[in-house]
Amino acid sequence: MYHYPHYREQDLDRLLPVVRAYPLGLVVTCNGGSFAASHIPLMIERDAAGKLQLLGHMDIANPQVQELEGAPVYVVFAGPNGYVSPTVYVTRQLPTWNYVSVHVNGRCRVENPGLRILDDIERLARQSEPETGGWTLDKNEERVRRLAPLICRITIAIERIEGRYKLSQEKCPADRQAAGEHLIRQYPPSTRSILEPLCGMQESNDESA
């Protein structure tokens, strides 16, 4: 992944919240020079040995499933992003596009766990549903049990994880602050806790305290 050093992010404390907040990953494989890609919601967690992995599920009818077992995969998580007009900045600048993304290299395993796949689906839904009043999975529902064998589990052992956080870091503090506030305004309040530290806004607030 090409980028300038000041856009590179390798701190897990700043990477994992983005993956959890934007769990829809683009899973890319290359087989014999032919590329395949699927948008898959993924959970990031640690395995029994404490190593990071991604866990998700796919329809077994997806042709990409046939080339996933043991294959190297590239996964991209796209976070907040937006156009930055020169009018946003304090000083004279050119237009740009700021964004947050996390890229993962890993190796994939594919399983057909049968009804046990419902545990994965339940966990993913619990992660995404509101804490109260949200939908819950009925594992005994006939339709659910009939569809479960048609879904496979994919587990990606993470070999490398890195972020590209292009957030006007090369600009002066006033311009970076203005660009960060502009991006935050485009997203709901729940995103603020993720974007503020990435944009350097908490650091600025701490210095002015």
C-alpha cells in the first residue's frame, strides 16, 4: 500500500476501533492472475494463541469460496472519508480527499460448521444491533436451520495490519484542525470518538487546556 510516512498508522489502539466501527471488509484474492472480491462483514478478535484474526461468513454459492482455503487474502476496511474544499482551510490550499482506511494481509481458512455457523451470525448481529430493543436470532426457526448449511465460515489469520489515515497531517495545526472538524461534521455524533484522536483534535484540546 503506497503512501507517505505521515499517513501510515500501525498503532493497534488506533486501528482496531476503526475495524470494529466499519466491519464491512473488501476481501480480495488473486488466482492465476484473475482477481475476485467480496464485501464481507468481519469481526476482529484474538485466537487461542492471542494472535489477531478476522472471522466472517459467506454464501457457499459465492465462486470466491472455492479459492479461499489456504489462500493469501487482502482485506480493506473503509472508514470515514470526504472531500476537502480549499475553502475549509485557514491558509491557501488545493482541494483533496481525506479518508481513513485499514488494510490487512492474511491467510484464509474455510469451514462448513453446519448449524454452528448460527453462533457466528448471532455474535455479528449482537455487535451491530442496539443494546436494547434490537433483533435477536431464533436458532430454532425452521428457515434459519435450513439455510445454515449453505453458509461457510471464513477465518483470516492476520499477518499484517496497517492503516492509511490521510487527514491533512502535513498541514499546519490550524489547517489540520479545520479539515478534521469538516470531516466530523459529515458523520453522526457516534463517529466523533473515533475521528477526534485520528485527526489530532484531542491532542490539540489537551494542549490548550
